Amino acid sequence: MATNPTRDDFAALLDETLGSAADGGFEGRVVKGTITAIENDKAVIDVGLKSEGRVALKEFAMPGQPHGLKVGDEVEVYVDRVENADGEAMLSRDRARREAAWDKLENEFGEGKRVEGVIFGRVKGGFTVDLDGAVAFLPGSQVDIRPVRDVAPLMDVPQPFQILKMDRRRGNIVVSRRAVLEETRAEQRSGLIQNLAEGQIIDGVVKNITDYGAFVDLGGIDGLLHVTDMSYKRVNHPNEVIAIGDTVKVQIIRINQDTQRISLGMKQLESDPWEGVAAKYPVGAKLRGTVTNITEYGAFVELEPGIEGLVHVSEMSWTKKNVHPGKIVSTSQEVDVLVLEVDSDKRRISLGLKQAQQNPWEAFAEKHPVGSVVEGEVKNATEFGLFIGLDGDVDGMVHMSDIAWGISGEDALALHRKGEQVSAIVLDVDVDKERISLGMKQLEKGAPAAGGAASGSSLRKNEIVTVTVLEVRDGGLEVQAGDDGATGFIKRSDLGRDRDEQRPDRFQVGQKIDAMVTGFDRSKKPNFSIKARQLAEEKEAVEQYGSSDAGASLGDILGAALKAKQ
């Protein structure tokens, strides 16, 4: 006989049906439920709890799409709470989709698979992506291989992504669209590179231009056309030769299979102007060219399109030393140059700018021979003389001993100042050493005839002459030969054999003494020596009147020599 169920029996049946709801067995889980009704914008769903729950219809459809639900449909939802204050179950379709999506994404992330998603919003630093319910972050740097100015065409479009990082506990997912593009591009490049070969000539379209070259699209794969391979002539910037969108014919110079980089060239399709350049531009040939570039170490001169030579700073000017090349020539200026050296292997031509012009010291020597009178401005005064600016942008030097008669060199230097106009006579021009020696005292009234101490002097080396003391200095005597009129100098060490005799102060201005001509300085002024005269006389006496080794004293020999002269 059947018995009526008790209250405890009903509690046991309820626990069995709800699965021990008291301990939260349903909460936090994704469960299946049945739609029992659709009221306005919500679906009423029975998941087997003591009360039903309501879920907004928009959670069952993509934005702008119909939900397509009807009574009796079975759906998966997430149980937030078994019962709220109104006694209804709190359910979520979005949360159920997210949980399912996370499970799927974790599997795909572990296997390294791509996932499909939709970019649907902007956030600081990037964008948000819907991965079938789970929201991921797409950094701005991971949108494309190159920076994208307008992301609008990429929004709300299903496309593949690569998961870079995910943390379910924190709900963080980071994805990359760029990684997918790079991988796809690499696959495409590998296939395209197989159809290319070094030396092949191909048409391409200029995609991008930089300071160092241009990227050319070869039909799905880019190659770099470096600026140095665009033309044999100098190219300062690629946009001088090509523009974005131009179709260009290029040659494949090199293919790096490891990096899949392709180097291209345009000038390789032209004839090489350096072929036979040594015969075309022989050493010593004088040419005319255009200055194309100026650096600290020189200037480049174009002799013809594709052929440039370097004028080193040391070969730019005869007179302007340690000057920046930009102060001698300017860009686009036409100049005459001389070929100094040609290296065809290294594609180098050394040019000289100054060699194409007359040597200013040679020009000066031709125009102003020794003995000529010149005028110029005192450019500089040093401790040993004056530098005078002369014709042809050259300087001549007046040694302190050639400034004035009758006074010391130091006093003579003090008589002149920088910027003063002076006259001088040309004493010597040394073209090789680029030196011009001048004299000012030779122009004074009563001075010896110009050239007497130089080219016109009758004095000969080792000749003994009588000289007159013109000036007494600490370093020696300034003297003048009596018959010849040439002026010269006797150094302190040449005033006598003994140290006591080598004191300049034992001589007086106007005193006449005998001395030997020992040589001539660079201005052909004679040098005299009393000591050399003494030694020569002693040697002559010994040879004529005996030897000290034969028993006669030096005094006896010199005495006999003096008596013989009387």
C-alpha cells in the first residue's frame, strides 16, 4: 500500500534534482537549458533550478544580426547565482560563450594555431578583438608589418590572429595580426624567390623611397635598390632618379637565401663608363670638369657622367694652405684640373687643381728677376724678419740683416709695422722651396749696387779680401768687401782661432780687416772668416818654410814667412 511522501522526502527529491544547490554546485558553471518563453527582449530559460532565469536576446546574436531563437530551443548559459533577490536564477549567455571560447583558445594557443577574430574597438595603445566571445588586446605595433594610418577598413572584418600571450586567471589575451602577415609573406617570398635568379632582368614598381635607396615590388616580393646602384653618376638622393609608382627595369644583383633579401641594380644595365678610363684620361692630361661635392678633405669633380675624380685639399691651391676646400671652390663650379693618378681597379682618379695653373713662384721669377724692385704690404713680422705680400698672392721675406744699414737687426725690425707699404729688391727666388728673399737696405742711398752681393759679385770662395766693419753684433760682424762692394757676415766663431779672439767687441765700426770668403748663403751673400784666413796662412807657411816636426818652431816658421814678405 502506497504511503504519502513526507516533507523530508520532498527535500531529498529537490536536492537530487538541484544537485545540492546549497553548496553552489550550479554556480560558476556552464549548463544547458531550455527556452520556455520569449518575453519582449528577453528569453526565459529553464536550467533545472527551482526558478527560471532571464537572458537578454542580444546576447544570442552578433551586433545587427537576428537572434533566431524560439521556444523549446536548447542553449548553453552560465549560472552566476542560483537565486537573486527576486527569486530568479541569474544566467548569462555572454559568459557562457566566453568560458567556451577560453577553453578553445587555450587549446589552440598550446598548439600554436591561428585563431579567428574581429577588431571591434579602440583602446589606449591598440585595439580590442572579439575571439568568439573572449576579448583580446591587439597592440598598435602588431596590426601590420608597416605602420597603418587608417585602421577603419580592418574593423568588424573576421580575420586570423596569432595569440602571443594569455592569462585566464587575469582574463588577459594579447594577439598579433602582424605575425600572421609576416608568416604568410615569408611563405609567399619563399615561393617567389624560387622563380628568381641572380643576373635576371625584371620589371618592378617603386613602392617606397628612403635616403639610402628604394624598395621595388617584383610581384609580391620586395627588393632593395640601393642609391649607389641607381646610376654610375653621383646621386645625392633617390628621388632625383625615381618616384613612388614608377615602373623600373632592374637587374637582380644578389639573393640572400638565409634572410630572403634581394639586392637590385639599375646602373648594371648601362655601359660602364670606367672601361678604358686610363687611356681616356692619361696622367698629365689637362681637363675641364664640374665640382659635384665638397668635403673637408677635398672636392669631387665630374669629368663626364659617371666619372668623378678627387682633388685632395693639398692639391687645390699653391698659396692657400690649411683652408677648407669650400673656400676655394663651390658646388657646380666649372674648373680646370690635371690628372695626377688613375686607378681603374679601385675606380679612382686623383686630380690636381693647382697643377692646372701656373706656379706663382715661377710666374714671379719670370716677372721679377733677381735685382728687380718690388712693392708690397708687410703681412707679418717675426723675430728673424718681415714677410711682404707680393704679386700672385705670394710672400717674400726680408731677413732682419737686410732691413737697414748701420743698426742692429732687432732695431731695424722695430722700424716697421704690419700693414705698412714698403719697397724691396729681389735677392733670390727658390721655386722648389717656394721662397722669395728680399732686401730693403740695398735700396738705401749710398748702398752697394743691387746684385753686387748676389749674382753680380766678383768674389770667389777661398779668396782673401779686405773688408770694412759695418756693424758689430753679439753674434758677429756685418762687413763689406772693399773693392767688390758686397756685404756679408763674419760669425763670432770665425773671428779668430782662439776663444779670446772671438769677441766681437774688440772690433770697431769702420775698422778694416783681412778675411777669407768661405761661401755664400741662399741669397748669395758672401760669408767671411778671419779664422779660416789664419789657418790658410799657417798652412801655406808650413809648406814653404818647413815643418814643426823638423825641429823649427811655429814662431820660427811664421817669422821667416813675414821676413820673406818684406
